[in-house]
Amino acid sequence: MTATDDELVNFEANGALPLPATNEQGFVENDGARIWYASYGAGPAVILLHGGLGNSGNWGYQVPALIDAGHRVVLIDSRGHGRSTRDDRPYSYHLMASDVLAVMDHVGLEEAALVGWSDGACTALILADQQPNRVCGVFFFACNMDPSGTREFKATPVIDRCFNRHRKDYQALSATPNQFDAFVADVSKMMATEPNYSAEQLADIKVPVSIVLGEHDEFIKPDHADYLAKTIPDAEFVLLPEVSHFAPLQRPDLFNREVRAFLDRIE
């Protein structure tokens, strides 16, 4: 039983659980960036894509659970996040999707399930749309697919604690540790303008999708999640009780149970 951290007090102070040791990690050169990845375990592949401003270490509670469930787990630091670098082009979910594909090619994955959190969910669904033969399903947690899906931003103590942790991690991991404020500004520009999927584009998605949202999500409108689930063919909608945008950290057991249920359904 994993302890709860609803207010992210532990996450702010200590981060998530440390990632397991692995001999399979490194960098992939792709389109002007060096993309960090790591692989753990064996079995059907699951790629975990973290949220904006974060890094792969935010999945510390999920990696051991998925290894124990018989999966190969691949982590990727999005370009400009964590250990990954970027060039001077604006951030783009489509660029990030191409980075995921490059890592898949590098590590020899013909197909994988994608678990995306916030920005990582956008990246996952865009890759599934572009390369449906490479993606066997998308667990789409806490994100929008057009600008109408977001709430007006309101700072909270929980958001502030998460932001403080992201700052510490960026300074510890990044090749440009003194540029956190510029990094935040650049990622925020992407979030404000992307993605821009139409209903027609969503209706063309061909892989199994689970649209998942925390009951108290601070950023995403519940009716937008419902719209996504009704518009993407055969998608399901899952509402996680008593958690917010940070469910993988707040109630890891709850989040992991839903991820495993989705993976069981698509295998």
C-alpha cells in the first residue's frame, strides 16, 4: 500500500520514489535535440510520458508497479525537460511525438502502449493519430486536445508545491540549469496555443483510448474530457475520485490500478 500525498508535501520535499537501477538508458539524437530514455523490465511495452515542466522521475511510483505486472517500461524525458536538450525552435507536441518515435526505433519497439500525463497525454495521442500501427493504445490522463478544454489558471498550494519540485529537478538534471524561468515561459507558450484538434480529427483516431481525469483537476474541464471520450471512437471515460491533476503522485495505487486495467483491456 503506497502512502497518499494529496497535498504534495512529500513530493515537494523528496520527489517521487527513486527510479530503479537500469543498464539500458542513454540519449537518442533527433531533430535538433538529445532525448534521454531508460528501459526497465520485460514484456509488452509501455511508454510513460510525463507532464509539462516535469521529468521521468515523476513516474517513480508507476515504474515498479508496471514491472511487477509483467511489462517493459520505457521512460522518456520530453525535449528540453529533465536530461533532454532542445534547439531554439518553439516547443511543439508534434516535435515531441517525433522524439518518442525516434526512441522507439532506437530501442527496437515496433509497438507500445502509451501512458501520458498532461502534456505527455497530448504527445501520446498525436503519435497514435500519426502512427497508429506503432501504438496499441493511449491512456490519456489530464489533458486537452484544443484550447477550449482548459480552465482559467488559479494558483493553489498544491500547484505551487509541484512547481517548486519541478524547479529543483530542472536545476539538478538540465544541461541548462540556470534557465528554468525561460523554460517555463517557452513551455507555457506551447500550452496556450496547442493542441488544436478538431472533432473530425479526433473521430479519425484508430487506437483504443481511455480518457482519464481526476475529480478535482485544476486545469482541465470535465466536460472537455467527456467530449473527448464521446468523440474518439470507442473511447472510455474514467473519473478518478478524490484526486486532482497530480493523481500519479497523490494516490499511486488508485492511478496504477486504472493503468493496469487499461493495459489488460488492450492486450
